[in-house]
Amino acid sequence: MDARLEAIRDTVLARNPGEGEFHQAVTEVFDSLGPVHDRHPEFLEAAILERLCEPERQIIFRVPWTDDAGRVRINRGFRVEFNSALGPYKGGLRFHPSVYLGIVKFLGFEQIFKNALTGMPIGGGKGGSDFDPRGRSDAEVMRFCQSFMTELYRHIGEYTDVPAGDIGVGGREIGYLFGQYKRITNRYESGVLTGKGISWGGSLVRPEATGYGTVIFTQEMLKTRGASFDGQRVVVSGSGNVAINAIAKAQSLGATVVACSDSSGYIVDEAGIDVGLLRQIKEVERGRLKDYEARRSAVSYVDGGSVWDVNATVALPCATQNELDGDAAARLVRNGLLAIGEGANMPSTRDAVAVFQDARVLFGPGKAANAGGVATSALEMQQNASRDSWSFAHTEQRLTEIMVGIHDRCAATADEYGDPGNYVLGANIGGFVKVADAMLAQGLI
Ligand code: GLU
């Protein structure tokens, strides 16, 4: 890393102790930014990096609720409003027991660059709670969401901060959150949340967008090597919203997706995963992946273990941060990997990224490859602002244009900075310069 940037990075790390994932995300971005600061000394003079690493506002709050047995429960809520140079803070809410400030800050930091890359007018933010929705009844989830919004509402708004979903927050949770916001504020403010239901201000394609976008981005990378998804053998990690829609899109382009996983294990289905069955189990029944094995022939379920043991030509990590380490990366490369597109946020460790880059595997980092979700959220905001609702085909067309645009911008930036095919460099520099220019123009704030 450039020595000037390293000094700034060290200060950021010392100032934010115990936030490992945030440290990792900052280090990964700073690794790419040396050459930009050679060309733009004004960014150093204006302390752009120091300002970028300090969120504009951080809100931490108590979320009290009662479970179905009447027992009082307490969780911790977060919203980190990181950067508003390009638009209102925008980013999802994650409900998962692992959530703490370091996770929210890594996600919020990544979101700044991701959102800049989409070309849409959105800043970066993220939030969530250590609440675990798994095993909770709808009534418990509703009471939790209502309590969460009872504090959050005063910090958000269509021109201020626009939350959406992430792990553990889907259409059900967004519904309860929106209902409570409307009730407290007495405003039908559609643009305050995205990922809404289609009959009440949501956008078609939003549920599919992150997974579809990841596949579209990866397809563009494959094209640079004269390949496509057609005939590829694909392994996906995860089996939530992003994974399911990535599987569907990859298979529609002629790939065979042979494996996917959940936190307990993975399935191998050599005939290609039956997306309808997977949706039924995961989305309708809210069940576990293990149930898939019994309901389809010639499927093996591996309890525990790593889905990255399954050989593939394309890998799509769509589960969570740091799910793919250096050893797994080396195994995938040995087994003939051609490309990897990150549907999750920071799923590859720094070691894994180094392995992929050394092997010249096509590597699409999450902040570029999974930007289709938030980009379609911005399309939802656009529809809400004009009180319009677009067709599936039109919205999907817009998503495709945005993903191809992100790919091309990353590739062109990598070329411009003398490292063709380095999408990490392209994404980090491409996102950063846009935000840095806007921050300079808006003065010291
Ligand atoms: N949580 C998603 C992400 O990581 C989407 C955020 C949004 O739609 O605002 O980008």
C-alpha cells in the first residue's frame, strides 16, 4: 500500500478498535487508491480519505419488544449514515445475530462506492440489528419491526436516508417497517423505503435484481474471454434471495448450477438445481436446505463442509462476508475456475482475492457485481417520485444497462490505470473518484 495512504489507514484502524470487518473493507479499498492520489494531490490536501472513513452520523439505539410468551426482549439497532455526497444515504438493513457496529460500518463503507458505481443519485448508509428472525413467528417479527421503526423513523426520509433489505430483511419486514413509519408520521411517503410490495409502491424486478445483476456482470466478464454462461458448471453459496435469483438467471443463460448451501451444509444436484423446489422450501416454507434432498432424486446433501469443495467453472458466492478463504480459493482455481462474481458483500477474504488475482481468474468484487440490488432500489425511488410503475421488461432492461455500464466503467478504469482486467482496482477507483469529486465540490462538510 502507498505509504501516505497507509498512515491514514493506520489512524482509521486505531480510532475504530475491534471492528475487524470495517478494517478489512477500508484496507481493501486503500490498496487500490495509491495511483489516484498521484494524479490528484488535491484529494490528500482536502483529507478526502479521512473524511470518507468517518461516517457523517452513527445512530445506535435500544429495541425493546415482547416475544409470543410475553417475555421482554432487548436488541440493539443501528443506522450508520456514511456519506451523502451523491444523494440521500441509501443501503439495506441486516437482521442477524452477528450484527454489531463493525459489520454495519463495513457494509456502509462498501455501499458508498457501490452506489457511486451505479451512476444513480444515492449516497451510502447501512443499518440493522442483532435480532435473529429465524424461528420467530410473524407476530414477533412484526413487533420487533414496529419497535425498530419507532426509533428509526426520526432519522430517515425520502430526501435523507432510504433503507431497504439485506440479510434477514425481505418483503415481510419491509412491510411491517413501512406500516409503522406511515402510522407514526401520518405520511404515505413511498420513497422512504425500498423493497416494498408491488401493490403498494414497490418495483418489479427488485426481488430478483441482486442475483440477476450478479449474473449479468459475470456474463460481461466472461465475454472479455470469448465465453458466456452457456455450458458453464456453476456453484453458488447461500440459498437466500440473492442465491436463488442468481441460480435462476444463470440457468436461463444455459449454465448448470450444481450446488448451493445454507449455514448447515450444501446440496449437490448434478442435473441442475430445481429453482421452483428451492423457492418452495426456502421462501414459502422458510425451511432448511436439507429438506431439498428428500424431495428430489439423485441429490446429495453434505452436512457441514464447504460448498467450495465442489468443482466449477464459475463460482457465485451469495451468502455472507468472509465465506470464501484462501484455501477454498486455491481449491477452486485448481479445479478449473474461470470466473467468480460476488453476489454477497465481501464474501472473499483478502487471501482469497489475492489467489484469484494471481491466477488471473476473472474476479468481480461485490461492490460492482452485486450493485444491481441497490440500483433497482434507485429505480424504485424513481418510480415513486413520479408516481409511476414500470413493466417487468422495462425495469429489467434498465437493470441490464446499469450492470453492463458498471462492468464497462470498471474495465475502462482498470485499463486507464494500467492494470487491464483488474476489476477490484476498477471498482475501487471508479467509485472513489466520483465521490471524491463531489465532496471537493461541496466544500468542507
Ligand atoms: N442490501 C443491498 C446491498 O447490499 C441493497 C441495498 C438497497 O437496496 O438499498 O446493496
